[in-house]
Amino acid sequence: MAYVISDECISCGACAGACPVEAISEGDSKYEIDAEKCIDCGSCAAGCPVEAISEN
């Protein structure tokens, strides 16, 4: 998986809406990226308002 969501995540859901393959879902304390579904496109990182998503 090329992208990870840090603890800076504010659980706004912007990343999930930006993901074209629905690889992001709400976890217990932050959103999480499913490595099996992720296509490494970077749409989630571009859509994150607090820059909580970065390449691993």
C-alpha cells in the first residue's frame, strides 16, 4: 500500500468520497485504507483537508 492515514485524521470522510475504488472506510478512531483495494492513485491525499494522508 502506497498511502497511509496518520493519527492527524479528523474523520471528515473527504478521503473516502475521493477514492475511485472505495478502498477507504471509517475505522474506530480514524479512516483506514484497504491495501487490497487501493490502486495508489493519490486521490485521497489530494482530498484530505488536514494532510493526514501520505505515501508509505
